[in-house]
Amino acid sequence: MNRLQVEIFPCLVGVTENIGVLVHDAASGATVAIDTPEISPILTALERRNWRLTDIFSTHHHPDHVAGNLALKEKFGATIRGPEKEADRIPGLDIAVRGENRFAFAGHTVDVIDTPGHTLGHVCYHFPDDGLLFSGDTMFALSCGRLFEGDAAQMYNSLQKLAALPDRTLVYCGHNYDLDSTRFASAMDPANALLAERVAAIRANAAQGRLSAPFELGLEKATSPFLRPGSAAIRASLGMISESDLEVFTELRRRKNDF
């Protein structure tokens, strides 16, 4: 199978720090945008690579993820997929998708994963044969999305679904919150040597203006406090030795909000 090409670039810099993502199949010429946070950087990236947009996969309805849907659809005739549970809030939606749906993009299998928490209808897109996950605002490097509509139990369960994918999966997330997340993760898990190495790498990338996405899921599972609520070290940092994993996760998300 032809290897997919992925282009990432910053969007809404200094505002919401989104990460724009284009996925291209050279054999067919098909190109999909994972969310459309800002039109200009998307058009610039398309022109730079000489790609034509054919599809848009929306992860959820927030404006910083669907702002460019209508203009890009009008310009390119792109087909827009998005979560069925938010169908009335995804501009230009053509095809509604839900968890356990499977479809093909230019011959590449795409699995839809329901990941409520950040919003009630949030979905992620997994390309199992290509080892790619587009996690939107469910999973970030060393962190996870805020609970704007869902609750902690929903987000915890959603992250568990993603964590069950193969460790070598490359994760492309929707925002660049890396530096803030490194500080929180380090405070929660200060003795984690692998985390310390990752923090150093993320900070070095940031100093040179580089994004740290994508990241391997296995590394995320070993370093993100939100995927390790059973860790004795993290529980000690929180003073929560005997509580359930969900209770620990809930407290981590609460503290991250105030960090």
C-alpha cells in the first residue's frame, strides 16, 4: 500500500495554538484535512506541497476545529465527514460517522472511535494499517482535553480506548500545549526518568520553533500522568493512595485546570 504523507503546521498562533494536519495519498492525489482551524495556513500548506484538498474529517464542533469547513468545501468541493452526535453543529457535513464505523480514504482503512469527554460527540480517526491516530482534543502530548461537555468518566474511558491501540501508533493531536503540559506532568511524576527525557526533547523543539507532534502512543502511555492513574508515584504526589483509577484521573484533570 502507498505510504501516506502527513504535513503538520501551526494554526491560530497566539490564540488557541491549534495544529493543522493534512494527510495525502500520492497514488490517488487525495488529501484530507483533519479539522480546519484556520484557512490561510491550510491553503499555504496545500500550495507548498502542490496538493488538492478532497476531504475534511472533523473531530468535533468547536469553532477552532471547523472554522474553515465551508470556505474550503466551496473552494475545493471537499467531502466533509464528522461526528453523527454533532451533525447539526458541523458546518457543511456530508457524511456523519460514529464509533466502530469503518470507511476507506484513498484505499486506506479508517476506523472511527467515539471519544466523548471534551465534547459529547467527539470522535478520533485511526488509520490502523498506516499506524496513524488523529486524536483531536481527546489526547495531547502529556495531557488530554478539558471537559467542556462530558465528564471525567467519559474522558477516562475515551483515553483507555486510545491507549489500547498499538504502541507504535503515531499520534497527531489538535493543539500544541506542550510546554504547559511538560510542567504539569513533571510536577505530578518528578522521578520518571523517561518523562524527564521527553520533557527535555519537547523543550528543545519548542526553543527551535518545532512542533513535537507526532508522538508514539507507547511513549505517551509511559509518560503522561493521564494515562497512568495507577502509578504509585503519581498517587503519592496527589496523596491518593487507595482511591480508584477514575478518582485519580478526575483529580489530575481538576489540578491541570488550575495549574
